[in-house]
Amino acid sequence: MELFFFSLFAFLAVLCGINVVLQHHPISSALSLVGVMGSLAMLYLGLGAEFIAMAQIIVYAGAIMVLFIFVIMLLNAGTETGRGKASWTAHLLGAPALIALFVLLCLFSTRWFPNSESVKFGDFTGGGAQQIGYALFTDYLLPFEVTSVLILIAIIGAIVLARKEID
Amino acid sequence: MEAFLIITAIKLAVILGVFMTTLAYLQWVERKVIAHVQVRMGPSRVGPHGLLQPLADVIKLITKEGVMPPHVNKFFYLLAPFLAVFMALICISIVPFGTSLTVPAFTIGGVAYGPYTTMMELADINTGVLFILAVSSLGVYGIALAGWSSNNKYSLLGGLRSSAQMISYELPLSLALAAPLLSAGTLNLRGIVDAQGGFYLGFIPRWAIFEMPFPQIISFIIFMIAAFAETNRIPFDLPEAENELVAGFHVEYSSMGFAAFFMAEYANMVTVCSVATLLFLGGWHPLWPESLGSNLFAPVLMFLTGAICVYHGLNPARPFDRITLPVFGVVFFALAGGLAFRPTVPIVMPIFWFVAKLSFLLFVFIWIRATLPRFRYDQLMGFAWKFLFPLALANLLVTGFLVALFA
């Protein structure tokens, strides 16, 4: 059961990821990205991380991607037109380079993690809001606070940039 | 396992049937209430008191021709209503509307079937509140895509307005939701309702809006205001403002596409009202304790309604009232009998209180639509960011401080 859902959503995630690149229209690409986010959330759910799965949908699919689509609609970006022919090197070396990269990745992952266990589904129970909150405010307090300061800096930066525009 | 599947299928059928009927009749109730507020009759031609009007509307919408304008983006034009209605309907699956139901053991054809106990909801998930937030934040895609794919300036403006408005009001909505969660200590909807059981001093219910360290009345009001914006209802129905945008994001839709958006709006209304009931109004817990006779309230109310119907049926204002109103009276008497029937009281009474609170909030939605005018767009945005958001933040801070202090 778990394996079926894992395969389904892993397949969907990869399919949507490829579709992001293949689509000519920005809205189609953005929606494919939403599909990737949703599939990833389902994978988290399969691993028992309920809170992370819901946060993934709320933050990425529900807020960030809506903003992307809002901006695309606002600018009324049309279909990609200046799509030139790819150079002959890309045609010649593209597929071999991809295969080589994949083989190298497999090689390195087996070399670096020689006897790692395979992922198990359904026996992880520490993914609730309580456990995440506890971890954030005990073990990971410093990274958590530093990240929030980083986001604050980003907000201030955005305000400064926008003010210049208004003046 | 098989029993679980069969019970779930039965629950699914019942909930779907009741929910769809509610959505259809909610529109009849809305038209009637607005009509009476404006001293009109409202729908009254199809069936007695216009009661068959929803059926007539459904038949009209199904049999109409679905026009596909030539300038639309076909794929997204067809996808948008599906998305909107799917995201709106799926939320009801995790709303608990009562305690549990136990079917005693029985035998059919010599085979014994053990006693079955089932909770009164479709799915009980640990992150219920987050699930509703996630799904409702995905609902904006339906509207935004409908506006964009119609390739029409009015619908594009409607779609833009709706995405901006829903992003803005999601913040105060989530912050207002977080405040009662602090004292409940769980994200599970059933757990939140259970945390609100009991009474202070024997008669004040422990609902979140009366809660003792810090009553959540402010976050309840913030939640309701943000809910109006999230569901695109008057006074925040800028995405479909008739006098500016014709009909906003669904200008180009006809037939079932239009019906899907219409249904999504009412389903969203029911969802936010259910969430408000569960989080702030104590779910199915009665307003006063059973020892003071809260179980008598429902039958007495139904009986009085039936008596009023019968009285007006005997002194009819219109000729057909002589037949219709006594029939309604008998229906209400039957309801009163069902609610007073002792063996079913522990099952029926929680559902009655939940439905009563839900209907009250839905009535408030309709009442406000009949009363208030529409805001201007800059007022809408300024209100969310400059007033509602800081207020919700301050409320959350005070709640967190007091909960940490007293708990």
C-alpha cells in the first residue's frame, strides 16, 4: 500500500518536474511546480511527517506559488516566443552527459553511504506538531532564531527597495 | 477491515447526500431571507413557498448549453471549475459533527455481526486544522485560473483581486485560528471540541469564546471577518463585483461551470462556519448544562415552531397556506418527537447543537449580505493589513502569554 502510494507520487513529482521545464507558457510551468509541491507533501505524509506535509502545502502551494501566479497574471506574460534552435553540441552531448551524471550520482551515493538502510514507511511517529515544536525550541533553537532574523532582514530589504520605487 | 469499508461507504453516502441538499437549499434560504429583509416575497412560484426552486435551478443549469468562447485557454478554462468545487467540497470530510454512534450486535441469516462503533465524521486526522487551511489556500487556484484562462479583462481583474484578497486575509485568519489552539493544545478537530466541554460555575460553557484566562471573542470576530473575505461574500465580494466587473472571474462561464463556482461558494461558506463552530463555539456542546434542561430545548423549540405553523395554517394569510402550513407543522411535531425520544437523545442532541450553531453562523452570513454595501478595493486591503493583521497578532501574543502564565 505504502509502496504503491510512494511510487505513484514519486512518479507524479518527477513528471511534473519535467513538465515545468517543457511547458512554453509560464502559467503552465507554475502549475506544474504546484503539482511537484503537492506530490512532495504526499511523500512526506507517507513517511509519517504530517505536520511537514501540511506546512509544505500551506506555504509552498498555497502562498508562494499563488504569489508567483499572481505576478505572472499581473504582468500578463505570454507564451515564450524567442525559442531558438539548440546548438549542435547540446543535441550531440545532452543525453550522454545526463546518463554520465546519473551514473556518477549512483556511484558516489553507494561509496559515501555504503551500508545505509532502505526507507521504511509507517513506523515513524515523531512528525506531529508537538514533536516538531519541541525540537524547534530545544535542539534547534539557534538555527530557528537565526532563520527568523534572516527572514526579517529580507522583509526590511523588500521595504527599502519598494520605498525607493515610490519616492 | 470490510466492516470499516462498508461503514465508511454508508457514512460517505449520507454525508454527501445531506451536504448537497444543504448546499441547494442554502441558496433558497438565502434568497428568502434577503427577500424578507427587503420586504419582498422571494421565490414563491415553484412548489409551496418556492421550496422546489433549488430543483428547478439545478435542472435549468444542467440542461443549459455550456458555451465555450473561442478565445479561452481550453485546458485551464475546463480545469478551473473542477479545482474550485473539489477544494471546496473536500473540506467537509474532516468536520466532526457529533459524538460516536454504536450499532448493537445483530444477526442476519445466522451470521453474527459484532457491535460497530463509528465516529461521526469521515476522517479523523491529527492535523485537521492545518488540512482545512491547506485545502482552502489551494481553493484560490480555481478562481485565479478561471479569471486568467477566460482571456477577458473583467475576469482577469476578478481573478487578480481574488488572489490578492485571499493571500491578504489568510494571514489574519490563520493567526485568529492559532489563538484558541494554544489553550486546546491540539490540532485535531475532535480534540479541540473535547477540550471545550464542561462549564464554569456550573452554567457558563467552556467554549473558546468564554474561555477563562482570556476569552477568544476578539479572535472569533477576526476569524469571521476574514472568513467573509475568504469566501468572497459581501461586503468583500470584490472578485465578482457586478457593477464594476460584470460578474468577475466567472463572466465567461455558463451551465455546469457556473454551477460549480456557485456550489463552491456555498460549500466554502459551510466549511468556514463549521470551523468557527468547532473552534470557537464548542462544537456539539450545549449552551447550558443538561442538569438545567438543555436537552428539553430542542424538542420545545421544534414543538413551538410546529404550533406556530398550525396556528397560521388555521388563520391563513394566503389561500394555499391552509394546506401547506399544517403539513410543515406536522413535520416539526415529528422532529420534536424524534429529539425527545429517550434512546436516541445522546446521538441526536450533539448533532442538533452543532447544526443549530452552524445554521446561526450561516444566517449571519446571509444577514450581512442583506445589510452591508461593498467595500472599495483599497479599503479592503488597508483594513486587512493595517487593522486586522496587527490586532490578530496582538491577540495571539496576549493569549500565548496568559496561557503560559495560568496553564
